[in-house]
Amino acid sequence: MTPVGTAILGAGFSGLGMAIELARRGDRDFRILERENGAGGTWWLNRYPGCACDVPAHLYSFSFAPWPGWSRRYAPRGEIQAYLQALFESWALDHHTRFGTEVTAMEWHPSPGLWEIRAGDGRRWHARRVVLAAGGLARPAWPEIPGLDTFRGRAFHSQQWPSGEPLEDRRVAVIGTGASAIQFIPEIQPRVRALHVYQRSAPWVLPRRDRPVPGWRRRLYGRLPGLQRLVRWGIYWRLEPRVLGLVHHPALSFLHRSLARRHLKKQVPDPALRARLAPEHEMGCKRVLLSDDYYPAMTGGNVELVTEGIRRVTPDGILDDSGSLRRADTLIAATGFQATRPLPPGLVRGRDGLDLAQAWQDGPVAYKGTTVSGFPNLFVLLGPNTALGHSSVLLMLESQLQYVGQALAWLDRNPDRALEVRPGAQKDWNRRLQARLSTSVWNRGGCSSWYLHPETGHNATVWPGFTWQFRRGLRRFDPKAYLRPRIGRERAVSNA
Ligand code: NAP
């Protein structure tokens, strides 16, 4: 059986975007392998109440597939997933896709120049090229708290919210006050008997000013796509300058800092509670959150903000560092993702058996966030240093899609060659990147965040610049940055 041209791992924005990029180039020789049973990636997985995107919907969608029907300024999860499902259907991706397929190992064989991909259930594929579109925020991070496994009640991570979880009349403990927690806390607060929110560090919260998009405006966008593009363009240019305050001059964020402080003062009348909800790190050091209802929820009579550290979890609740035990029936870990360790060991083995998780043990590195030295014909979408603190990550993704599209077209034109980024090119790219990051608020803002590797402090996550600088860097595929080894002759391979 002939090998697949391109295997795409993941059916979220990245994986579907890659499939569409290939289809637009007239290449239908690809297969999408997805662990879950539907398309959507993070928007399929995260189903906690109130889940939505905090980037305006017109910018949090593909530029080549505008959707006039967004019901709100910030799209709820269900609408984003429906948008991706609609793309999946309109590009007829179903017969290219294998859902329920968890890839457990992939290995590069220089002769015949193919990736061998194995699924947990024993199925096997061979592919000339692999696009890793698994997302950096897919592996939940459980907190390392003693006694967690002894808890007798219900315990789950925010990303694994059980469908129909009954919270009525429950005593609920929430660990974490990040982007996920501040979205579901206002939703569950009115339903539960008691809510204990364990905050390690207070986030900066700006008003979200979410509102419905009136029907007439949606109809207008449908009739005048140019108008919707104009709105998108306006949002883009409103958000883009914010990176200056994050990378170059924290002082430039003063307007946002005072807006956030006023927001807190207006929504939390009690000065003692307000003081405990006030962030201590530089704004932007962690992701700045947007919410209109988080602070009001925290003032609820059934809510207690706990700022003492957690000593341990007991079978009945949580014991804090001051010795107080708060009983709980449900424990929700809103503790984020293993962003600096996005892959398990042994999943991806490149040239000479090199393990990608091992190569990335001090923090992920890549060339242009996309290719990794030692891993021929492998392309990573939303890879190292492609996350943003100020705008839509889909802008970064689209730059990568057309770059990878060009690289794959180069491989089509040179079927006897592989592409592997030169170590020197990767080093240079990262040297410049890390130099810019070294003065940024992410590295120097006085907080620990998922942007930084917990042991090395290496910032493997954020792009320190304007999105158009990244786009410019990836506009043209640059074969000279790559080793182009001749690959061995093909031998018979099997595909599941
Ligand atoms: P997160 O932002 O990493 O927040 C994790 C929270 O858990 C933080 O408050 C952290 O405290 C706390 N925490 C972690 N370990 C802890 C421990 N051992 N004890 C006590 N507290 C602990 O995670 P997230 O809220 O799931 O969001 C992750 C990312 O997903 C976001 O930054 C964003 O990129 C994405 N996201 C996006 C949206 C959106 O609207 N676009 C929505 C949700 C998520 P510290 O702050 O002290 O570390």
C-alpha cells in the first residue's frame, strides 16, 4: 500500500487549517488522526460552564473563512466548535479523518524516508510528512498536592468537566484562578452551597464588555463580507499595539492597569476582599484575563477566597497552611496545562531515535516555531514561541499554515529529498528570540507562569513581537535553512 502524503495529528484549528491549506493547494493526499470523537480540538475538549474565547470572534476565526453568524462579541465554546464542524463538513474532510485514534508512537525511518505512526489500538500508518497539530494546551496539569488521590468526593480537571455534573447543593473547592476558572466560577457560584476558591496568585482582570451581536448586524455581515473584514481589521489594529507594553515598555500598559484597578474597585466594594484579589505581579506577566462577572461572583455570600497555601488534600476536603480544613464534596482543578512539556516521552522519535520530549526537556525549541532540528519532514503547528499575550493566536497559525504549505510543496517537487532544519538556523532564530524575551514582562514581570519552563526558566511559549513580524518571517519558505538529505528507496509499507 502506498504511504500517506501527509499525516496530520489533531483536528482542532491547527489540524483542520492544515487540511484546508492542502486542499486549497489541490493536495488531497492527507489523513487527519484525532484522539477525540469529533472535530474542534480544545473547543471539543473544554466543556466547562461558561467556556468561551476571550479574543473577539471576528479575529478568532480564519481570515479565509469569516463567519457572519457569531451571536456574541466573544464566541461561546459551542459556536466555535460548530464553526470548526462546519469547516470540516464544507471541506469534505470526513473521509480523510480517523476519529478515536490516539497516536502513541511515531518514528522516522530515513530509508525509505517515511514516518511510521502507531495508534494505541495497534493500527499503523506510514506518511512522508507529519504535521503535529496537537496544540500546546492539550495535556492537563494536575497540581502536585499531597493527598489528592485520597479525596473521597468528585475530583476533575476543568478540561475534563463531566457532562451534566450536578453541582447543586454541593460544597465545591476550586484550585486556580486562571483563564478557565474565571469563566466557570460565575456560572457555578449561584448553584452551589459553598464555593472555596484557592488562589495562589491573583490575576489581572479587565472588563470584557461582552454583548450579543444583533440579528440585523449579522445579516449585514452576511450580505457585506467587506464590512466584516473591516471590523476584523479594526480589532486587529486595536490589539496589535498592546504588545509594546509586554515586550518593550511595561509603563505603556498604564492605561490598562488603571482600568483593571477601577474595575476591581467598582465590582468589589469590600476593601479587605479587594486587597486579596489585587494582583502583585507586573501586568501581562501572566495572561491578562477579561471578565465582567468574575469579581461579582467572588462577592457572593456562599464564596470564600482562600489565599493561604494548600497543605494537603484530605478525604473530606482541603487543609490549608494555617491549619483550617474546609470540607468539600467536589474538587475542581483549574490548574492549566503542561505547556512547557507538551509531549509525553517516546511519542515522537526522529533521526537516530532522538526523542522529541527529551530534546525539549529544558523547554521546547524550534525554527520559526515550526520545524525542529533532528526531526526530518516534521512540522509543528502552534509550536514553541508562537503563543501571544495580546491578540489572536490564529494569526500566528495562518502564517505557519502557508509556510508549511510551501515546504510541503517543495517536498512534492523534490520527492527524493527530506527537509530537516539546520541546527545553526534553529540556534540563530532562538538566540534572537530569547534576546528579545529577556527584557519582556513575561520573563521579568515577577511571576511564575506557564510561559516559563518550571526548572530552567526558559520562555518556550510566547512570541515577543508583532504578529506581522512573525508573518513576515514565515512568508517565504527558505529551503537554504534546511538540510535536504537524499532519502532511501521506498519499500512496501502498510497503512491501517
Ligand atoms: P492557567 O492560566 O495556567 O491557570 C492555572 C491556575 O491554577 C493559576 O491560577 C495557578 O496559580 C493555579 N495553580 C496551578 N497549580 C497550582 C497549585 N499547585 N496550587 C494552587 N494553585 C495552582 O490555566 P487555565 O486557566 O486553564 O488557562 C490556561 C490557558 O488556556 C490560558 O492561559 C489561555 O491561554 C488558555 N485559555 C484561553 C481561554 C480563552 O478565553 N481564550 C480560556 C481558558 C483558557 P498561579 O497563577 O499562582 O500559577
